[in-house]
Amino acid sequence: MSSASVLILHGSPGSGKTTLARAISEYLRADGIPHAVIDVDELNLIFPAPRRDFWLANLAAIWPNYAQVPGIRVIIPTVIADAERLEQLRAAVPAASFVVCELTAPIDVLKARVTEREPTEEWRESLRAWVDHHSGRTDLEQIRDVLVSTHNRSEEDAARDVLRAIGWSAS
């Protein structure tokens, strides 16, 4: 059904998933490449959540609209919880190609980033705990196809590295 290519930007909170999705989008726009960014956080903005995978059902529901665009490249920033969630994500967005790029930075940097950006101490503490959880995972090599560091680099440099690593562009 689809000639779409999907890039999943995966990583700990604070790793730069949303920020790099926007930067990558700008490079693709400048190159005239059809693309979209689907922010799964926005797909899950409901309180109370009817179920844990609400965002995944929303993603599957809207995917056919994106998939009908010839040659589209879709960027999805999200945290992949485990191998089962990765398979659910693949099923929700069947594509010609599907690549997971994990973004990384030192744990103290990740914690500083989430502390800096979150508006309440409750959110800051929650995301710092998620950083700890993510750093303790032993399955990350099985989840990712590509690993890119966002530490001590500009958004533009990291975005170019992601694009080169996945073969979408080198500009």
C-alpha cells in the first residue's frame, strides 16, 4: 500500500527527539522531499487516557492519510518501551522502509535537559526517573538500527548525521 519511509527517533527523555525531528524536517523541506512529522505526544493528549496505547491506535488511524502521499518520508519521535512496542509500532505504520535511530547523550546531560524544560517539579522528577529507567535498559541494541549522539553538538550537525546514517540525505 505504501512507498513511505519511516524514521523513528527513539531515545531517553531529553535526548532531542522532537528537536531533531524539526531540524530533519527543515533539511527535507529544503531538499524538496515530501515528508511529515507525526508527534505521538500530541496524539496522546487526552485526560484521562482511555487506555495505555491510545496514541498507537490514533497513529494507526491516521497512517493511511500519510501513506497515500507518493514517496513520503515520515519522522516519528517517540520512546520505544520494548521489542513488543516496536512491533506494534511497525504494524501501525506499515512502510516500505522503517528505521529506528536512537539518540543518546550522557545521563547527567539528559537529566539537565529535562529539568530545564519541564514546567513543574513533578514533571521534572518523573522524567528524570524515566532517564534512569532508559539508561538501565539492556535491550537498546536490539531496538535500534542506528545510534547518534546529540551531546555537545548543534541540532543541525546531529540532524545531518541522522540523515546520512539512514541514507535520506547528506546536505
